[in-house]
Amino acid sequence: MLYREAGQFKTSYAKDQAVFPIIQDRWFIALILVVAYGVVPFVANEYWLQAVLIPFLIFALAAIGLNLLTGYAGQLSLGTGAFMAVGAYATYKITTAFPEINILVVFVMSGFVAAGVGVVFGIPSLRIKGFYLAVATLAAQFFILWLFNKVGWFYNDNPSGTITAPPRTFLGIMVAGPEATAEVRYLISLTFLVIFALLAKNLVRGRIGRSWMAIRDMDVAAEIIGIRPLQTKLLAFAISSFYCGVAGAMFVFLWLGSAETEAFDIFVSFQVLFMVIIGGLGSILGSILGAAFITLVPIFLTNAPALVNLPMPTDLGKHIEEIIFGGMIIFFLIVEPNGFARLWQIAKEKLRRWPFPY
Amino acid sequence: MKFRHLLLATLAVAVGVTGVFAAKVAAAAEQFIPMLVYRTGPYAPSGIPVANGFRDYYTLVNKRDGGINGVKVTFEECETKYNTKLGVECYEKLKNKGSTGASLVNPFSTGITYQLIPKAPVDKIPILSMGYGRTAAADGRVFKWIFNFPTTYWSQASAFIKYVSRKEGGWDKLEGVKIAHVYHNSAYGKEANPTLKVLAKKYGFKLTLLAVDHPGQEQKATWLQIRRLKPKWIFMSGWGVMNSVAIKEAAAINYPMDHFVGNWWSGTDADVIPAGDGAIGYTSTAFHDAGIGFKVHDDIIKYIYGGDLAKAKENNIGEVLYNRTLVNAMFGIEAIRTAMGKFGNKPMTGEQVRWGLENLDITEARLKELGMEGFTKPIKVSCADHETMGPLRIQQWDGKKWSFISDWIKPMREVVRPMIEKAAAAYAKEQNITPRAC
């Protein structure tokens, strides 16, 4: 009744190619953006922003990055944590060497550094596929973290090997460092996510995205119709690593404030991969939903016993949380192997027929 | 379809309930202390006695003394799994609880301490990282909100070398002696390295640094290297499961255990017991006594466990880390009491507790009143020196209990303090902090 396309005619190519062709979708997205920009920063307290929303936004960006590579181009990667680390350490090096460069520009520059590293580790993808490629990217994960731990130059030789976000401003407002308020950091993370999600959405609908999907679905056939695997695969690695690199920079500078290599260990790579799988491979929306699930549900489960006034020892609470969370992952994968993105689609279709399903 | 309905219902409930828990509950006049604990994961062997120690001491203060000068202590645990990301979430969750917010935070993790150091001046919550965290924080001019007394990793490393020189028969005998540092490959484990390097240059001993990756369950490669290298002394900076694995490995290669010295985080009962008889002779540093021979323990058994010693033992009473936590909790409580001496007997804010920490002066007489006479050393903190560079002793495991095998060893102030000031100045420059005058 509410969600119908009847009467919405597309009279130009531009309209036909819009990201959100249905008016209701456009309103819905606009509403979300208004709430995210106009309401959340004013009503959410610091705990919500700092511990819940900022990590969600950052992981969503990383998940989009991995989804471009794994979901769209079909190249399985376990090096996400390492590429995020490259972004973070590059930001640290650039901003401590050239404090006058705007920090947001530095984030993007670090993205390019990460893209370069991603291309190097993407080269094996030309010869090896599937699980074997995953193992090759695993090498990136371990090698890069080992390098950052071993070579003092990357952390300016400070005795503990941690990188700390120095205070940095944008338009006179603190955006990084301890003085930056959670609201500002939230808004910047949100803006990065919105811009890069939109870019990614357009990327996958265009020539590049189609060539990725062609490679994913059948690389021999793709080659025959004129798609060059070398450039296409390496571009996927580059763009994916760019996203992860920016996410990694935000991870340290907008969220944690300081980090050592351990913050980017293999579990981060797994976590982002789970987000992509649970959210839905080959879907930008799915990446965001998957990130929401993996980052928000454990926090909710941790706080749940206190909400219903159920006193519980902390260790028992943690164990129960892990059991329930693991169970939920299995449950969702059985119910809908294609992820949240597919669930969303089903919901939309149901909504079309509501309230008179046939 | 039924599945899907269930799923939608679950999600709806989840979203609904999540919205509620941001609501704040007004608290009575109580002194709130957040507890970041890790009772699960690979660091639980170290984390459990720590968590129990804090809990028992705070409970004791309430039950025996009726709170701090009449103000009840409240606390809440939050599980971090020794993970820095979860630590930050816990900190954010707990920092505004209680009538005056968190009065001070004991992260009990060097990684989490590093995360919280920049936040402390902004949130106005002091950090008491007792014997861990960032060594440079000993310079109170730069790190106004951070306290790491009674002593730091760097001081400890210098005291260890002093101990070795005594055992070897003098400073000149150190020339050419092989010393290995087996460390947790993280900010924590690396802390001692700069001091050891400086001292190696000064005294000519041959230092080898051997990193063990998180969480430290797999150390075969490290111990193979040690077998080849045959260092005369091994110093270890380990934590959690890494410690017991290392001690087992050392026993397996028949390394002389009395030449294997753990730092104070690598010498608790849970570290040596799994290695069985192999651990006999293993030594570690400490700045307080082990066992339950003190009045404070009697009080805990009496007031908390109702005289049930077995139950108290189940809760780790008398273990090294438990005892250390008692010292830690006592420092925190006494700092709050010191602050009350100036600001009145009401719940203290973080800012007032910071003053209390900086003006903390625990004398021998005060220790006696607290039932801790001879348990640890008196301490006097100052504005410039947040560390006090307290002395430490070497304790040895005989298969049943720990006992001291050295007297109190003073760290080498002349070596360590200039390094601390240099590192603090570098941090101040990077973070645009103007050091305050003291």
C-alpha cells in the first residue's frame, strides 16, 4: 500500500539509472541521513557514540572495502587487518612528519598508500584462486604486522611501539586526538562512510564493477569478451585496500586514539570477513548491515543482563554472550545463506504486497 | 516463514531494548570505582586473581570500616578479555557511573592504559597503572593524570641488572655475560627493552631480545633459540598463559631455573603450578610479600569469607597477583582518603582523587593500621615524580610457596630518570603538551 512503484514513470535515462529509482527508497535514505546527521549527535551520549556508533561506521567502511574485493571481484582476502594497519601507520607517519597537512587529506593519502600495498599483495591473485589466494593474503597479514612491529621507523622509534593520534584540527575544530569530541569524530566517520558508500555503489554499477563481476563469475569467459584479468584484479585489490586503509586510519585516529599492531591482528580480518558474509556478498547495503550485526550485537548482549536486572558474574556473562552470538551467526546463515542484504530484499518485496499478499 | 517471523521479532526486541539502556540511574552518595577485568580468554590465569583481589579489598573496606570515612565504595566489573578495544568500551560505559563518576581507573593492562592516557585529562579521571603502563608517565610534569608508582618497567629492568651484577660478583663481571629478554610482543613486553639496551652498552653484557607473539601459547621457536644461544640469565616480561608455557619450556630444556627471572607480572602461583616440579627454583621480582601471613588477610577471611579459609583460597587469597591487587586497591582507597582529608568526607570527583594520588603519603605506621605492616614499602608521591622508583625484591618458588631470596634492591635512578624525562618530553612535543612546573 505504502511501498508501491505504480505511477512512477522514468522519463529519462538519468532517472532510469538512479541509485534509488523508487521515490519511497529515496525518502527512506533521506530520512536515515537526516536522523544520522541531525538527531543522533544531539541525543546520543558519549558511550553510544564512542563505543557503539563510531566503531560501527568504521567497520562498515572496511566491510565495503572487502566486499568490493571478495563479493564483487571474487577474490577471497584475509589481509584486511593488515591493509587497515597500513592506512593507520601511513596516517601516523605522514601526519607526524607533515603536521601542516589537513588530517582528512592525510586519511585519503593513506588510503592511496594502502592501495599500493594492496596491489603488491594482489599480484598472486593472477595465478592462484579461492582458498589458495586466501592463504597468500594471509601472508600479507602476518608480514605487514611483523614489519610494523619490528621496524622502529614506522612508529617513530618510541619505546613501546604504539602509535598515538596527535591533536589535529579541521576548520579549527579538533577532529583527532584526545580533545576531539565524540560528536565531531562521529560526524566525520559518518561523512566518510556516506561518501565512500555512494562511490562504491556507483563503482559497482558501472563498467569497473561489471568487469569485476564478470571475472568473479567466470574468469575465462570474461577474458574472452575482452576484460583484462591483470588490470581488473589489481584494480579490485587497489580500491579495496584503499577503503580498508581509510578505515584503518579512522580506526586509530577517530576511534581508539592509540594502537599497536595487535589491534589489527588476524581477528580483525576475520571479523570484517564475517561482516561481509553475514551481510551479503556483493552488496553495499549488506556490508553495512553485516557491520552493524557484528559490532552491535555483542555490545547489546553484554548489556542485556543488566537491563533486565539479572545479576550475573562477568565471566559467565561473557561466555553466555559468546555462545549466543555464535548461535545467532549459525542461525542466520542457515535461515538466509545470502545474508542480510537478501533478507532486506525479501522484506521489500513483502512490503510491496502488504497488506494484501497473495 | 515461521523462522522469519521469529527473526523479525528478535530484531525488533533487540532494537527496542537497546534504546532503553542509555538511561542513567541516579546514584546515592557513593564512591564509584570502575573495574576493567578479564576473567575469560588467554589472560584469565592472570586476570582472575587480580579481579578477585580488587573485589575483596573494596568489599573489606565497606564491611570492616563502613566505607572510606563513611562513604561506601561501589564498583562494577566489565569484562575486557585483555582486549584494548573492549577495554575502551568498558571504560566509556563505566566512566560516568556513580554520583561523582569514576574516581580512578585501574586498567590492569598496559595496552588499555595506553588507550586511556590521552583521555584521562579530558575526562578528568586519573589512571593508577601500578607498575605497568607507559613508563614515561613517571614524569608528572607531562603526565599530570597518570600515576605508575611504586615503580616502573624501566626501574625494574635496572634493578634486575643490579641483581645479576651482584650474583655475578660485581659490575665489572657483567662484561660479555649473555642475557636474554623473552618478552610479550606488545607495548607491554617491549617496555623494558630501551633500559636493557642502555645498560648493555654501559656494562658490556650481551643482550638478546626474543619476542613471543600474542597470546604466547606457542613458544617452541623461542626456546630453540635459547637452547642454541645458552644465555646465562633470562629476564621475562610475560602475561597470562605465556608465563606458564615459558616456564614449562624452560624446564623442558633443563634451563637453570634460578637464572630465569620473571618481571613482577611473570611470577604468580598460576604461572608456576602448571609446570610442576620443573618450576622449582624459578624467580621473579616483586614489591610486596606473597602468602597470607598478614592482618589484612585475616580480616578478609573473617569479614568476607566468614572464616572459611578454603573458600578464600578458592578465590586466590595469598597468591602473588591477588596480594599485588590488594596493594593496588589500597593505594587507590588511600588516595581517595587523602583527597577527603582536603575536600571533606563526601564522594570525591576524579579531579579530587588526582590530587589525592599526587599527595599520597603512606608511612610505615599507616601500613600497620591497614594490616599491611611489612607487606610492602611505604610510599610518597610527588608532583614531578609519579613513580617514586620504589625498591623491589627477588622471590623464588620452592614448589609450594614463594619466598624472598634477596633484600630490597633500589633501581638505578641515575640511568632511568633521564630516560623517562627524555621520553616524556618527546611525548609532550608530539601531543602539544606544555609540561607544568613542579
